[in-house]
Amino acid sequence: MSPLDPQTRDLVRIAAAIAGANEQITREVMQQASQTAEATSVDEVILQSYLFSGFPRALNAARTWRAVSSQLAPAGDDSANARHANDWERRGEKTCARVYGQSYKLLRENVRALHPALDSWMITDGYGKVLSRPELDLRRRELCIVAACAASGQQRQLHSHFHGALNSGSNAAELDAVLESISDLVDARDLATYRTLLSRVISRRQSSPGGDFA
């Protein structure tokens, strides 16, 4: 039996399809999930997909989900209003620190060295405005990010978010189950590489807790 509950499995499959599959496959994955997945949770996975897959895929995914689920979008979303920007920054720092643990300060330094704007957007937009939304818990958000990174071939970010998922309350069995649940959406050779990477992450965390971020 999978350590993932059926709804979480649906969510990670949707995240992977948005990130790496074509529109037809994404529609099929969403159609399969539409009978069991909570609509609000699917909305959150779609919303956060713009961070990892870009606006075009997020928009297409939202359009597909509205069609297959017959669920209307909410009439409004005050939490997305820019007047909450100060709260986004505060929440973003807290959420990012939880995900990255002991590597949080190093992450901020490394991203700031790439460009200060990327550091600011990562915290305020990424971890604050989007990933701190209360409609979906951080544990499942991170599992969905793992699925998206795997499906899109972003191995460096996958490495980091293996750690992030573990820091957010998941365990090794759940992460392995995420990879298994998207095995039809990811190239078999890539999947073998990701399983090896996960084994390395688990091993190094056991010998040096909190370390080994990419």
C-alpha cells in the first residue's frame, strides 16, 4: 500500500503533468483526479505551478481543470492583493527558513549573488505570496514541487526540494512513493537517476542532518 493518501497522489500527479506533460496527458490526469481530489487543493497546485512551470502552463492547466471538473473559480481572492506585500515577505522568510533549515542563510546568499531581484522574488512572491497560502499545507506543497521538478528535469532543484519535503514533515517512503506515482510521466532513465539521488539525500541526512543542499 502506498504511503500517500489518494488525494495527495492525485495532487502530485497533477503537478507533474503540468510541469512536464502535454495538454492531452494533463487533461487525462486531471480527469482521473476530478472525482476524488478536493477542488481547492487542485487550485493551489495549479497556482503554485507558475513558480516552477511558468505562466503559460499554469494558465493552460487552470483552463483544463475548469473544463474537466466543472468547478468555477472563486469570485475573488483578497489574499492575492498587493497591499499584503509586507505580510508576503514576512511569511516568505518563515516558510523558506522551514523548507531549507540550516541551509537557509546560505541559500539567501547564493541566490542574492545570482541577482538581488531573484532573492527578493523568491521570498516575497515564491515562499510568501504563493507557498504560504493556507489553503494547502506545506508538506503536500513540497511533495508537489518534488513531482514538478522531477517531471521537468530540474535535478538541482529536485535535490533541494527532497530536503525541503523532509524538512516539511514528509519521510523517505513518501518521497519514493511520489516518484513511483509519476513513473508514467517521467522517462525511466531519469526516474532511476532521481531514485539514486533520493537515496543519497537520505543517506547524507542520516550522517549529517540538515546538510547537503545543492
